[in-house]
Amino acid sequence: MRIPLAIVAALALQDTPDKPAPAEFKVKLETTKGDIVLRVVRDWAPKGADRFHALVKGGLYDDTRFYRVVNKFVAQWGYHGDPKVSAKWLEAKIDDDPVKKKNVRGTVAFAKGGPNTRTVSVFLNLKDNDALDKQGFAPFAEVVEGMEIADKLHSGWGNTPQQKKILEQGNAYLDKEYKELDRIKTARVME
């Protein structure tokens, strides 16, 4: 039996910190609505960029759902479809980065539940969100292609999907209760 890459990467992370990412790199999110290309700038938020690079390289975002899409606010994703994989990554929190880049439309930052609690969940700003700067959400990337795709992501469920259930049941819960959610088919660092 072949062990999925995301599980291997999660297990490896337990013993080694995220390695430094390139100064800049692009990530292509192949979604059910079309492609979104992100440009990651390590200088904006080094710890966030390093973690995102590790997550994409490890396959964590493959077949993940945009579980929280709130019109004119954010589109959020990050929990792997297999709860065991997400659980491993959730054990590896990263410290906060200072906010160097504003949370303007098209930027991407890690979600968090307090100081130094960032793990895997990220959001894309669908509008300028100045209040998030003051709350310490540090963008590490921006959309360079496909913002029109982000604007079309299914937002009919808003904040309804429960993160606790996503963590416990993964895609099984989301596919049963929220079939209309858009998803990331694959996330790849563009070489």
C-alpha cells in the first residue's frame, strides 16, 4: 500500500521545522472553477511563506474544499480531506510574522485563533480588509492570475460548515453536507 504524500510530509514535519522557501515562487491552484496563480513573497511573512511552501510541496492542499467563502470578505481553505493528515499538521503551529503587507484584495494570509497559532488554514482576501492588519494577519502571497475565478467560488454556505466537524470527518462531512463547495484539485509550486 502506498502512503499518500501528505501523510509522509506531515510525519516528517514532526521532526524537522519548515525549510526556508525561495525568496519568491508561484503556486498554481487548479480549482473546480479554474486556475488561480499565487505569487509568494517570502520577505512579506517568512514563516508563513516557508509553511505554505512545505504544505504545497507536501500535497496537503490537493482535493481540499473552500470551506468558508464569504462574499466581499474572504475565501478560506486548508484542511486536508483525511482528518489524520490535518491532525498531524495541526500539531505543528508556527509563530506569527509581523504584518508587512496589507490585507488588500487578492492577498493570502494564514488564519489563526490567537497569537502563534497558525497551522494549515489560509484565506484569500476578496476585498481590502484593513481590520485584519490590526489583528495581526500577515499576508505572504497575492493572486497574480485568476482573481475572477476566486470571485466565482461558491459562497452559498458562508460560515456554515463547522471547522470542528471538518477536522473530525474531513471531506466525507463536506461532501455529504455541502456538495456545492468548490475545491482545489491540485496545488503545485510552479517550476
